Amino acid sequence: MDKKIERLIETIETSENVAALTGAGISTLSGIPDFRGAYNPLWDKFPQEKVFDIDYFKKDPGLFYDFLREILKKSYEPNISHKVFKYLEEKGKLKGIITQNIDGLHQQAGVKAVYELHGSIYKNYCIKCRKEITYNDFIKKINKENVPLCECGGVIKPDVVFFGEVLPDYDLKMAFKLAQSSDLLLIAGTSLVVQPAAYIPTLTLNSGGKVILINRGDTYINDRAFLVFEEIKETFEAIAEYYMNNRR
């Protein structure tokens, strides 16, 4: 086994409280476009500065729903990174995942402790009367209506954080608490440029813990990370292979 991977496994094994911070880079392995990655023609058709802006949504929600229908043409499954995190949680090592992703793939993989900083596409509500709408009913509506409407006439919106909205208070507080109490934070697939998620690694470091970075591209935390890996898929495959061959 590669010496660097050995150090990664050893660090996980000798840590008592492991947490993870994940971003869009791991979801790309499942085929979901990276909102901050390389050029994607999708953004020519659906400008991000409009699609994810709450003021624009209130003015013209149709653009967001055209975008969402385009995204949902494909089905997405948890990938090797999600499965590794699930195994580490089952093993008692992983205490929780802090994610910037809204795709729900961690939960689909079976991870129980997930704190969603930017909300989830699987939760939906009416912006007028605040009634919650189940995901199945939501999908039926967006397949029938250009803009899904509640019985009261209000627009239904996924419970995801748009530009101009406040992050969910509970998940943010739990994320900070988890990071502060962790002796190891695994950072995967995030460039650490969006606040307040970008601040989270410093909570672990300032509490005496280690951070391991698994991300393609530099971040502001590279020089403080205990280990740095650039290839996300290959790194998680190596972790999975180790645990498959050394089940305890």
C-alpha cells in the first residue's frame, strides 16, 4: 500500500472523534455538475447568478424550475466516497458529516448524522403559507406545472439556501460543535471559499485536531493540513480497499 495512504488509514484508526466536511467535488463522482468547477455548458443556459438568487427566484421562479428539471433528467447514486463515510460511521469512527451539498446522497448511502449547511432538495415548502411538501408530491408537481404551486397559491420552493438567504441555524450550530470536538476532520471535495463552511477547519485545528484534505486544487488550509490528496476517487477507493481487506 502507498505510504501516504497508510498514514491516512493510521490517522483515522488512531483518532477518537472523526468528522467530515464535504462539498460538490464528491458529488461530481455521481455525475452531478460542480457549481464551482470547470466550465459546463449548463451554465450558459442557466446563469448561476440568477438560478440561485433568492430575489430572482421570487421574481421569476420558472428559470430555477427549468434548471431543476434539466438536472433531474438523470438519476444519481451514492459513490465510493459516500459509501466509505457510511462504513466509517458504522464502525463508530465517524461522528458526523457537515456538507455543503444539497443532493441528499450521504443519506441515500445510509449515513445518519448529516448536517446540511445549504439545505436539501428533498425538503420543500410553500413560501407563502410555509406548508411542507413531500418530495414525491414535489416531483409530481414539477413534472406537471411550470412552477409548482401550493393549494394556497404560493410558490413551492426547495429548502435549499439561495444567495441572499440565511443558513439553517440548527445545522450550522451542530456543524461548529462537531468540528470543535473532533480530533480529525476529513475535508473532501470542497475548495473552502464559501463561508461559513470555509471557517470550519479552523475550529478543529484551533482545538488541537488534525485536518486531512482530499480535494483537487489548492485551498487556504493546504499548508496546515496533516495530509493532502488531490485525487478524490482514487483516495476513497484506496480507503475502501483497505477496509474490505481488513474488516474488524
